[in-house]
Amino acid sequence: MLSYSTSRLFRLPAGWPDAFAHPFAEAASGMNKRMTVFEVPARGEYRRPAIGPSFSIGRDEILVRVKMALGAKDKTTHTAITDFSQLARARGLQTDGLTRDAWGRTWTAFVKRRSIFEAQFAHSPLDIAIAVTWYATTGMAFTSAAQRQGIPVADLQHGVQGAHHCMYGEWPSATSESSLIPSAFMTWSEAEHSNLSNWIGARRRSYVSGIPWMHMDEDLLGTSPEFLALKKAAGERPIILVTLQPEPSALLSKVEDLLALPGADRFSWAVRCHPGHVDQVDEIARRFAGHANVLPVHAASLAPLSLVLKLSTVHVTEFSSVVIEAAGVGIPSVLTTGYGVSHYEHLSDGMTSVETEPSSILAALVRLSSTGVENRTKTGAPIDDKTPATALARFMADAAADQFDIKRLEGADL
């Protein structure tokens, strides 16, 4: 028996409600296990690096983390905020919005949302749960509600992780008994797995699952009308995939400058909106309406990413985690800013380069596209023989063997 609770789809169009975690769903169904998949966008709750490689933390996450990491229920609000502000600043993190009133509002929202999830779980019991973007306030409420009722939760990697990420770098030891942190983590590669293994402790696990949507049935994905439209419009020219960030203006301006350069018309350009901002598709499509070699923005944004990558020759972005997915199928990426370069150090040489000026970006695209996708080895692939099915089987086996000692979290405040 299988149940879904997907609040929003990630990298897949709205008509594909089961597709995001399809490989996990198939595996759970084959084991006759009841599973729910939950995702909530963390809009505004993680941003581009603020100081060096460290990410800033947004208001909602930092407020709940104050309560959890410092045992704030035993402190005055003022003392807890002061203590955590000092800790955050020492780690190079921003603390904008960390006020008494904001903290109170967030804590109230967290408790209410957790209560809603607990009622749902009581009505429809589950064996396991998977959370995507677990560290937003609602994601933490989901994770806490499940684990307080004895349901192990696994976090499904959806983008860049590693020691530089505020939610996947080492947490204070005081969080080890927290119900807010998932029991397990499904990672794309050994690099993320190794980072998590350094700090999650004996009662949590990390499993390498590969990138789930790269394991999906191409016959199923290939029926996407957006993909078929993109493939038809592409013609014979090599495709440059441009993936946008939540704040796309800088890269969009560079793409417009690129399109004006001699030689840019040798390529077709697939401009893909960030999955959290598909409401911008119409606006961006109008922006490129006069460019014949820009493929339909709607199709490029909504077609399954795994298939768009297989059509593409080179990937261009500021610092999107699509860099990792592109490397997985042997496609190099050109980063247009130095932000986030440290997140891709685990990829093989040649998979990433940094070019900041339109002319040098175009030169890099010409050079990289000349080898041809069919002749490029997948030396940058972060995916080994691990699959979602094997990772889920290990997760289920550990849960059955009580490796998570989940009962310790039943009824926990946090």
C-alpha cells in the first residue's frame, strides 16, 4: 500500500504527481510498505553564499534551530537569541530577522503544523516517510510529527549538500536527540554520504541512492508533451542548457548579451526556470520572444530534467546543483560566477569551469561543445551502482532492526 503527500513537485511538471520519487515508490510498493513523500519549498530560507563558502540562514529555519540547538525552552528568549546569534556569526552566518517577535510567530506556526501532520499520521499509519527540504519550518514539523509517532524519516537530497551547506554541515551535538532531524539521509554520491557520516552519530544513517530521477523509466518520461515539444524545436543545432537561480536577473542579462555575440546562433538555447519559481516562466518567455534560437521556455522549464540533459551539449548556470546532475551524464558546466565553486570540488577535472564575461563564456561553449556528447566519457559522474531501490531496502532493514532507536523520540518536544 502506497500513499503520497506531495505538496509541490521538484524539477518535474505539475502533471506528474508521482514521478519525483517514482523509484522509491516502486521499491516501497514492492515491499508492501506504506510510504509518504513530502516536499515543501524552502523559499527564502536558503540563499547564495554570504561569506566565503558558508550559506546564510533564513528566518524560519534559524528560529527553530535556536530553540532546538540551545535548549531554549530552559532559557529566556533574550538569552537564547543572543547565544545563537554569537554562534551563527562565529560561523559566518547571517542572523537577519532573529527577533523575539519573529521567533514567537515561527514557533507557533511550527507547533500548529506539527499538530496537523500528527493528526494525519494517526488517521493513516505509515511504515516510513521521505522528506524533501526537511529544514524549512513545515518540513521540520513534518519530520518531528512522524518521528514522534515512531515513523522513521529519510531526507531525500534535492540539491547541493556538503560541509558548506548550513543544514548539512556539522550541527551542534545538542541536536543528537532531536526529532526534527531525519533518521536517515539519501544522498546522490559518496561525497555527500561521507560528509554526513562525520556528524550524524550512531542513531542516524546515510545511504547513497544516486539521483532518483536519473533512474526513471525513459519510456515513461518520454511521453511528456513538454519534452516532445522541446525535442522538435531543437533541430540539429547543439543545445546549451541554461539553468536559472531563484534570483535570475544577472544570468538572464548575460544570456541576452551572449545571444547578441557573433557565433551564438550556432547553438539552440534552452532556458530553464528554477523549479521554485515556475511562476516566472511567462515573463521570461516574453523576454526571449524575439530570439529565434531560444527554445520554448515553457518546454525547457517543465520537461523532465534527465531528458533535457540528454539533449544538451553544455550546461550554463551561476551555481545551480544541476552541475552535479549534468556531470552524471558527462555534460560539463560553465559557471558564470565564482559563487558556490567549492560545492563541486568532488567532480572530476573538466566538469566545471568559471567564465564571467559573455565573450569568454561563448568561447568556452564553443570549445566544450566541439567534443560532442556522444564522445564524452562520464568521468564526472557522481553516481555509482547505488540505486534508490537498494538505498530504500537498506533504510527499511535498519528500521526493522531498530537501528534508529526511534522510540526514544516518541513524544519528544523537539
